Amino acid sequence: MSFFTDFYNKVFSFFKPQENVESNVKDVARSRLKLVLMQDRTNLTPKILEQMRGELIDLLSKYVELDKELLELNFEQEGDQVALMLSIPVIRAKDEKEIEEAIKKDALLKGIKLADDEDEPDETSEESEVTSENGEEITQTAEEGESVSGEENQESAADNNEEQAAVENEQTESSDNESSPEAV
Amino acid sequence: MSGRVIVITSGKGGVGKTTTSANIGTALAKAGNKVVLIDTDIGLRNLDLLLGLENRIVYTIVDVVEERCKLKQALVKDKKNPNLSLLAAAQTRDKSAVSQEQLKDICEKLKKDNDFILVDCPAGIEQGFQNAVAGASEAIVVTTPEMSAIRDADRIIGLLAAREEIESYKLLLNRVRPNLIATNDMMSVEDVVELLACDLIGIIPEDTGIISSTNKGDPIVNDEKSLAGQAYRNVARRIMGEEVEFLNLEEDKNIIGKIKNFFEKTIKEIKAKI
């Protein structure tokens, strides 16, 4: 009897896989390509995208209370144009007082961070805020960004090259994009 | 007369640029157009082989550029069709032997007494590509429904879109295998078009006849029975401005699908009885 069931299973599996396993192959290819094409087109790595997401949450949290878990940041294609789609589930809008407080707190926080950075540059997120603080003077920012990452090169040899490259990339790209809203 | 200069490019190698050039060129010439094919893959020439003209080449594009012969002397006439001629690449030199300006100049001269100038581009996005694109105002991007070919095609489309001289670029999807699409093992034509966001000019099915036609040096468009040949002839008609429907490649998929469905149903019934 076991011979028959084995044989049956073999025959059945010959027809079956096209439903279970193989139906995924094309979809896997499609979604892998979709992601890789967006990265190719925009020159943004997943790490930088994640950082951008974090900074956007920080910025928007000053004005509205939002559901951070459900915030979606995607590149979408419409025709031959690539659009940055940001979907923000808003819990409630903050009132004027709260906004003012948040801005003050933010400015204070940055002031402290800036002072810290001059002593010991350690974290990538802090570095990026240095550039955005001084974003108004782009040339100066770029110089500072380079020198900071240079120091990092020497200090933390454990960090791999890729990470440092990403940091440098991020600094040059973020300098003009984020300067205006952050430097309020 | 002012001919149209169309570059045939892909980024990735081996997706069928040269085969496409030979077939579209032959089909356009068969339809009564005067056509010149230019092989810009200097150092790795192959278009002459596909056309069966390898023994007739006396002068190459490098000889023209270095003024060892006149442009007309370097044009090799096709065996079957006097409307079609080939400007071959040199085999002993490299891509730096011809500059963008020189290629542009050759295209301008050929425009005067030809309807179509098809430029067969080398693989890659370096100098060879830049040269080939220099004289063209239209482009056909050849790709296959595979990951790497699609990714490279996307790069090429980006580069073409950035060039002002390129007025239009279209996608030619080569080596499509309907049976693999039917089993969801290969991305469909719609998937590729959606990913690349580029208009289609042709869908060419995988055809073993291509191998024998290459071996014979006789483009498959000359084979009236071949499906790939039919698809290439349709591409030529679309280039000429005709509206031609895309071939229905899913027909035999349906037959295979029906047979499979039948077996699957029977097996399910047997299983239910057990």
C-alpha cells in the first residue's frame, strides 16, 4: 500500500508544484526587481531610506501626533516619473502651544548635540544633524561633513567602509534637502 | 531623402541586439526601404556573420574614419536584397578607433540616400555605447524577461531619456517563453513593461530556429514559417508607422494549460475517491 501512496504522491507532485512553489517565482522576481530598480534610479540605499524615514518622523512629530509604526515611505512609479510617496496616519493635530514647545525643545536638543559633536563625534545620526543645522551655508557644511567623517575613519576602525560611504553620501544629499525645515 | 537613424542597444550582452539588428534591417529592406546596418562593436564584430557577409568585407568603419576608403566603398551589399547594406566593424581595433563626432558624421552622410540607418550598439554603457548613440534620434532597447537584463535595460533607458537628441525609445522584449510565463516561472510581458515604464515595439518568442538561422547566416525573417520571424517582420512594420497587433503567444500556453488542468482534475478526483 505504501508503494501506491508513494507513487501517487510522486505523480501528484509533478502537477502540483506549479500552484504552490512556482507561482511565487515570478512574483519574487518582480518584487526584487521593483526594489532594485528604485534604488538604481534614486541612488538611495535601504539604510539611507531608513534614516530619511526617521528624520521625517522627527520633523513631522513636532506638528502632529502620528502613528510611527504605520508611516510608510515608498518610491512609486507613475509613467516615467518616480514619486516619493509618504503615507502618514495622523492621530491628532497638535495645538499651537504644543508645537511651539516642540520646536523649542528641538532647538535646545540640537544645540546640545552640536556641542557634543565638537568634542567627540561618534554617532551617525548626530553628524547628520550637524550638517542640517548649518545647512544654510552649503559649502561650509560640506567641508564640515567631510572633516567629521574623516575623524570617524580614524577613530572607529571597526566600522566598515560601506557604512562610512553611506554617511558621507547622506551628508551631501541631506544638506540642501533638509536644511530649510530643520533650521526653523 | 532624410533617413531615420535608430540605435539598437541593451546594456547587457547576449540578449539579442545583433540578431535584432540583422532581422529588423532585413525586414525593413524586404519591405522596400533602403537600409544600412552599422556594426559599432569594434573588436567584437558579429553582424557580418548573422547576415552571411563575412567573406565579402573589404573595408570597415575604421577604414572610412581613417580615410583609407570612401564611405560608399565600405558598404557591403546583402546577397539577397540589394536594398540592404552593411558597414562592418573592424575586428583588430578597439572602441576608441572611432569617435562620437565621426560616427555622427557617417550617419549624417548615410541619411541622405537611405530610409533607415540601424546602429548595432555594443554591450555596456561606456564609450562604445556613447559612440553608437551619438548619431541616432531613435532607439530600440532590447531586453529579455530576466532580472539582470531588465535591470541593465533600466539603466540604458535612463541614459537615453537624458539625451536630448533621442526623440523616442521603445522596448523590444526578446526570448519570451510563453510556457514559462504560464507556470509563473518567468515574468510576463506586462510585468516587464510595468517595471520599465517604456512603450513596446515588439515581443519576440524564444525560437530554436534562431540558432540555425545564425549558423546559416540567413536572418530568420526570411523564414516565412517562423514565429520569431513573423514577430520581427511585425516590428519592422511598426517602425514604418503601421499599427500591428502583438502576436498572441499565449495560444499554445492555453493548450498546455488545458492538458495540465485535465490531469490535475482527474488526479483530484482519484484522490477524493481514495
